[in-house]
Amino acid sequence: MLILEFAKWTLIAFGIFFICVGGIMLIRPKTARKTLRKAGSTNFINYTEISLRMIPAIALIIFSDYSKYPEFFKLVGWFMLISSFVLYFVPRKSHHHFSNKCADILKPIYFQFISPFSIIIGIMIIKSVICNT
């Protein structure tokens, strides 16, 4: 049961993270774009980013049966986990090049347009965890 409780609080923190990122994209879109450009820029950033995204991925899988949307949680969790493992084998420079191309395409105004989706996703994650416990 301790692992289930840890997964629950990890997902609540993950939801809060989405809400905060949405706020940053809305209020400070240039900061969000600058942060995107850093993805894969150093070995430390690259492998820390990949490893950290595995934590909520595993939490989604563990907590899926207790969530409001078990199939969705399991699907997203496995997608995040498998894609993280794949990213370990993608050359860091390729990852960094891709993030820079994305940052070139995503002008600051686009970050502001998509920010509500991040906030809604964060709220939905928290609601899906809290409403069924």
C-alpha cells in the first residue's frame, strides 16, 4: 500500500507540474521556449530529463487501476515509459537538435495558445487521482 500512496502523491505532484508549466507558458512564453531549447543540451540535462519522466510514468501504471480512467492512465504510463527507454538510445545531440527545431517552430504566442491545455491536463490528472481515493 505504501507504493500505491507514493504513486498517488507522485501523480498529484505531476498534475501540479502541468499546471505550473501551463502558467509559465501563459505568462512567460519566452522562458518556456528557452527551456525547450535546453532539452538534450548536456548529458546531465538529457539523462536527468529522461529519468525523471519515468517516475510519473511508473506512477501512472501503478495507480491506473485506482484512477478514474484506468485504461487511459495505463496507456499513457506505458507510452511515457517505453518512449523514455527509447530516448536513452537516441544520441543526445539528435535530441537537442530536435528540441531546437521545435522551439524554432513554436513561437511564444503558440506557447500561450497551448498553455490552457497543460493546465487542464494537470487538473484532470489531480481530479482522476483524488476523486477515486
